[in-house]
Amino acid sequence: MFLLWKMFFILVNEITPLRPAQRNTTSGKVRSRTNLEISSNLLLTYHSESPKTSLNAAVSALSYPTPPSCSAEKIASSEDILCEIFLLLPIKSLSRFKSVSKHWLSLISNPEFCRRQKDFLNPVSGLFLKRNYRLSDPSVSVGEFKYVNLDETCDSSEPPLGNPVDLSDSGIRILQSCNGLLLCSRANGREKLVCNPTTTGYTLLPPLFEDRGCTIRTTLGLSLAFHPWISPHYKVICVRCSELKKGHFQIMIYSSETLQWRDSGDPFNIDGVYYNFRQGVFLINGCVHWLSYSSKSLCFNVREERLMPMPMPQIDEYKYRYYGESRGHLHLIASAFNPQSPILDVFEMKMDCSCWFVKFRVNLLPIIASFPELFLKVPFRSEECYFSTLCVVRGLLDEESYLVLEIPGAVIRYNFNTETFEKICDIDGSRWRLTSSFDAHQYVKTLTFV
């Protein structure tokens, strides 16, 4: 019994930092909720649903390290209370609590519990950046990926620990990230795997072209489709050249539910339009969206297995610099550089996928003034301003949204609302080889089983 209460005491102390700070909209001050507030509100909700539960006993049990044993037994035996408390805990704590008992392991690993976590969907904690440089000293071992921490509540710049795929192994390439899961490829290009860097779990996907006489060169792109709001299962969408019709393409789908690949629909033609099938983006609408460089593009409804047209913004004179998702919003960044007025337009797709609009506009002049190295003469490049847009991160409120940029030697954060910026970290490597936006992969904490 003493051990049980010790674990509960630790658990309650874990609750404080895991909820976002509460903002007072009138004063603008940030106020953190106390352990007792969270515990009381949590148990009050439970008490209203279960009259037989003693609220005073439950609050007393969570507030003191040595409460009556009857209260401890009531709380410990109530899966409803445990689940409500677990939902308030950070992913790191939940991973530790899996080892407390088989009962807790069963609760936390339950797909229904993972689905309930959708109301506490975690923000982007960091980025995995592919290192695009070579060291002059071959004896120095450098991992292929650098981890950039975006979590302001955590000082650590270290990547998730214990990842069995070992992202420091140069034989592993991250192809995509999607709501906490990573789609990866080994050096030979044939072996694909889906991993969860939070739980250290991974699954090696079956061969794509087993007994089909196909080659790896016929694969145009792979897209990971997963969202806990939709399903606890993930799918991988493959676009490849059709074996049946020349000049046509075929979609294949791998499902973590069936553990196998299968063809989806008939071969299709793209009428000479170039689509970037390597960089599909999956949204909460259940569709994978592909980028094109014309006035129209494509999306694929994963549930209905149906291709649909998708508009593109009218930005013919612009250069695309980013295409990605954050909190269910699809973003496209484009720029048309004028040395006197360097502007980035952040386009957002409307939720009904009918059109794009400019959501944010970034004036780079203040950043250039603080980081003159952006205007260094870059070999073999025509741009006058040298940077890479890595990620758009949407907050719960627009005021909390920001843009992550890489400039020679550093990664910076630009707040859209305040139009201010700060350096996140220094970054080593060649000053002339920045990370492509397609090689910056979001890290989101999740307990999803792979």
C-alpha cells in the first residue's frame, strides 16, 4: 500500500507541467494551474458522474502522501479516474508508468485510451534535420540527422532516446513524418519501416514489389497517412508506374491493420502535369495532398480511395519554399524576392479545400539586419538572400504560431503575431548547404503502437 501511494504522489506531481499554461485574456499574464486545482477539478467531474465516489476522500487521497487505505483502494481500482489522470500526463511520464504494473500497462497501451488523447493532441516538440554536408575529417563520426528542440518548456536539445531505428545511423533516411510517426528507408532504398521515436517501436514493411518483377525506380513517392482522430491504424500510400498501361500510374496502399500491400483502383493518367508524389501531406480531412507547379493539383481520399482535383494558388512568379501541415492546416510558403522588400507569403488551404488564402506575411528585413550573413555571396546560387524555411508551427491560438527558418550557422524562430524573432540554436556544417524544407521532419510525442 505504501508503494502504491508513493506512485500516486509522484503521479500527481507530474501533472503540473503537462497542461499548457493558462492565459488570462484580460491581463495577458500566464498562470500555471496547481496540482490541487487540477486534481480537484478532475475528481469533481468524476464525482458528478459517479455519486458513490467520495469527493473529499478522493481529493484527500491525492493531496497527502499517507491517506486512508480505503480511499487509495477506491482510486487505484477505478479505471475511469486513472484514465482521466493519465490523459493529463506528458508522454514521457506515461512511458515510465507503463512499467509500474501490468494493469497500468494495459490501460496506457489500450487503443481506446490513445484515441481519447486526441483532445490533448501534442504540439510539435522538435525537428529532425537532415545534415547536408560532409566533414573533411572522415574519422569524425557525425549522425545524418540533427535534432532541433522547439519545446520551450524543455531545455534539452537531445533527440528522443532509445530509438531502435537509430537515427544517427547514416544508413537510415527519414522520408516523412506524420503526427508522431516516421516513415523511413534504409540505404538500399528497398526496405521501408514505420517507427515511433517516442515509444521506440517500429515495424518493417513487407516488400513493395514482391514477385511482381518491378524495380525501385518505378516508385514515384510514398506518403504516410495517420491521425489519431481518425483511426489508431496508419496507412502508407505508394504512387508507382503502372505495369499495365504505359504512361499511367498506380496507387498501392499498405495498412497496419492488414499488414499487407494492395492495389487501389485502376491506373490513372496525369496529363503531363508534374506532381511531387514524394512529398504528400496527410490532413485531418483524410486526404493525402500533393504539390504541383501548375494551377491544379491532386489529393487522394484514403478512406474512399478516390483521387480528387485540388487547386493551387496563383503564384506563378513566386518560388515555393515550404509545403506542410500543422494542427490540421495545410501551408504553402512562396517568395518573390525584391532586395528592397523581401517578403514571404504563407498560404493556407481552406478547410473545404476550395481555395488558398494568405494567412501570414513575413518581412525578412529585420532578420536580415540582425543576420547579415543572409546576404553572403553563395557559390552556384542566384538568390540574393540565403535561407531555408523549415516548418510552420500553428499554436492553439494564431498568436502562438511561428515559422522556423535556417540561416547559415543558426536556426531561428519567427513569431507571426509579434513579428519578432529569436535564435533557437547554432547549427554546424557547411555554410553553403542548408536543410531543404523537405528534409525537416516534425517530431510529435505519441503513444501510438506501430
